[in-house]
Amino acid sequence: MKTEDQLLIVLMKLKLNLRDTDLAHRFCVNRPTISNFFHTLVHALHKMLSDREVNECFPSQLKCKGSLPKFFEDFSSARASMDAIETTQDIPTHMANQAMAYSMYKSRHTVKAVTCVAPNGALTFCSMLYPGSTSDVAIVRHSQVLRKFKAGDLILAVKGFTIHDQLPQGVCLNIPAFLST
């Protein structure tokens, strides 16, 4: 099978959470073959996207300004957009792990990571995975992503990133206004 088809299988499994038997039927292969593709390519993707490689290419403020899209004009010092991604996982067998993996926000068991994307759309940071109950703020603190920012940088984030107290000197955070309870 072509590498492109193998990658399509992996992406379909990740995005749609399809079972191996379903994918095997769709691609006319047996179930162990699907499992083998998935494990092989996920390990390869992990190597390509590991902290060592992806997180080393955090662009400078100058590079960000040089590739700034027009709709970022009002945020000319933006160096990254920060968000958390969350995806479902199987229910852990141990009760303590079940409690940690349960996301109240998603109402199911999940894992999550914090990502940063440069204004030009390049992925510049992806944290390791954390249990679904872990707050976005705790992941930012533990991953130490804020060390990559310098004075004069602007981080764009969603309302859950109340990380003002963690920002390095001279780094600004722009989050939408929201009502506190």
C-alpha cells in the first residue's frame, strides 16, 4: 500500500476515531495491517514532531513580522497563537487514572496538549500530552513554553489562558474579554 494511503488511514483514525476493523474494510486489508500502519506511522510522526525538533524552530520576532498575514496588522508584535487541543481516549482501567483523564469540559475521557502556532500558520510548539482534567494554565506552567518568548512579544490566546502572572518580563498576552464568575 502507498505511504500516502497509510498516512490517510492514520489521520482518519486520529480525526474520526474509527475502529481498525472499519478501516480494514474500507481499505481492503486485514485488521492487524491497520494496527501495524497506525503504530509505525504514529511513532514516525512522534519522532518528527517531538519537542527536540519542532520546539527548536520557534521563529524570532523578526521572522514573524516578515511573514505576517494582512489580518494580523493590529497584532504586529504577535509571535504565537496559543491554544489547547483535546482528544478522546479509551477509559483507563485504574480508577485514579479515570478521574485524571475525565474532562468536565468535554464530558468524556481525554488527553490534551498546548500548542503554539506562528502568525504564518507554522506549528512552533506542541507540549506533551496531559490527562484531560489538567488545566491549560497548568500545562503552560509545566511545559515551560513561556521561556521561548522575549520582551516585546505578544501571545494571542483564548479566554482560558489566564497566565498573566507567568509571563516573562515584557511579554504581553491578548485574550478576549470575558465575564468572570
